[in-house]
Amino acid sequence: MCWGSINSDSILERIIFFSIRKHKLFYYRASFILFFT
């Protein structure tokens, strides 16, 4: 039970980490587009 909860928490952390990375990349792209146009 405890191991399962820890495993799900680590998966959730990975999902949050990757979503933050994607949002940062999208934000940088949007700022570049706004800057160059």
C-alpha cells in the first residue's frame, strides 16, 4: 500500500515536471514570436 502510494506520487511528480518543461518551452517560443514580429 505504502509503496503503491509512493510510486503514484513519483509518477505524478514526473507528469508535473514534464508539463512545466513543456509550458516553459511554449512560453519561450511565444516570447520569441512576439519579439521577432
